[in-house]
Amino acid sequence: MLHLIFEYGHLNTTDTALCQFFGTKLGVSMMSSKYIRLDQQLYDYILASSLRESPVLAQLRAETATLPMAVMQIAPEQGQFMALLIKLMGARRAVEVGVYTGYSALAVAEALPDDGLLVACDINAETTAIAQRYWRQAELAHKIDLRLAPAAQTLRALLSDGQAESFDFAFIDADKTAYGEYYELCLALLRPGGLLVVDNVLWGGAVVDEATDDDDTRAIQEFNAQLRVDRRVDLSLLPLADGLSLIRKC
Ligand SMILES: C[S@@+](CC[C@H](N)C(=O)[O-])C[C@H]1O[C@@H](n2cnc3c(N)ncnc32)[C@H](O)[C@@H]1O
């Protein structure tokens, strides 16, 4: 402790960062921040020190980066986090709403057992053709059942087909104004104890703008507010990537 005080004693102790540093190191409540702000350098450090992306995922990410809508792809550390959740749960059956070029689907498929299944919903034949190419390259296409139709239609068809409460894991990452509907359908498809992960729940930070008239932002705000009081589930909102809600069906 003394070593720390002497080492930094020449600095101005009103410096906010220093107060935060000593507050943390010495266990005193000089500052009350419970979070840290990410910048590019720290983000790069996180990836450099923890990302274990497979070569096919890395190649898919590089190709997607050349597309105009590349921003739609999930972050690589998010894919790795979802894969960890799948393995922790021992999940076998998963459903995804919003495939794009297939990065999240591939991350999930890599983590599922060889006889596992991911039902992947999207409406775009062009971008999912890229996805399918990479799933084949990874030799994981046999685990992924791509359904090219509006996702609500596919999810309803699964329910009508007697597959209610038969999925372990669900991921929602598509049109934001339909999040409420996807949530109810995925919840019905999940078994008790199953996990639903919902992407973009911080929407680049726009969710704090109460006066917004943007439809997507309002939809996410309403979704988050309803989720907060939904006693059918356990909930945790993580500030990972663009905000990720982890929702466990009770
Ligand atoms: C944000 S991207 C998904 C990104 C993907 N999870 C990844 O890791 O790259 C959203 C996707 O939702 C799809 N989508 C939009 N509306 C849809 C709908 N009604 N039904 C199914 N998919 C839809 C879009 O075609 C797009 O590919």
C-alpha cells in the first residue's frame, strides 16, 4: 500500500483517474464507478488477450468487413461468449433470428455437439448464400437448418409442429420493431431453464434518449422496459458489444 502511495505521490491527487486507481487498489470508496469506459486500445487488448476465433470465423469476418452492411455482424468476442454459454449449458437445440452472413450461426454451430441443431431464420437469400458457403467450409452445415422466410412465420411453424419447449438456446438479432414478437415466440420454444440472448439492447447508446422518434430505438426501449418486469424470466443486461440481454426461462 505504502509503495503505491510513494510511487504516485508526485502526482496531483485530485486527478480523477488517480483517485479511481487508489480507490480500487486500497478498497476505499473514493469513487463509485462500477464500470470502465472502453476505447480502441483497450478493446484491441481484450481481443488480443482473449479471442480464440477459428480460422473459418476469422475468414468470414474478413469477407463480411468488405460489405456495405458489415456493421450488422456481431462482434467476435460476443460470438465467443455465446459459444461459451452454449457449452456451459450443454445446449443441443438452438434457434437464431437474424443470420446475415452467418457469423453468429457459425459460432453457435461450432459450440454445439455434432448431433446438435441450429434453426437459423432469415429472409435474405443473397447474404445467407455467403453464410452457407462458410458453414460448408467449416464442415458444420449439417448442424444448421436455414429457413428463408419471415422469422415470425418460421417460429410459429416450429410451435405448430409440436416443438414448444424443445429448444435450449435462442438468439434474437433481426428487425428491432419485431423484438417483442420474437421474444414471445422464442420463449414458447425454449424449455424451462433455457436461455434467450437478445442483441443490440443498448442500440449504440441511443436507448437513453427518451425523446427519440426513431422506431427501432423506441422498440428496443419498450422491449427493455417490458423485460425488466417480466417475472417469467431471470435477466441480466450485459454491456458487451452493443448490449446483450441474457434471459433465462424460469
Ligand atoms: C443484424 S443482422 C444479423 C447478424 C448476424 N446475427 C451475424 O452474426 O452476422 C439482421 C438480419 O435479420 C434479417 N431480417 C430482417 N428482418 C427479418 C425478418 N422479418 N425475418 C427474418 N430475418 C430478418 C436481415 O436479413 C439480416 O440478415
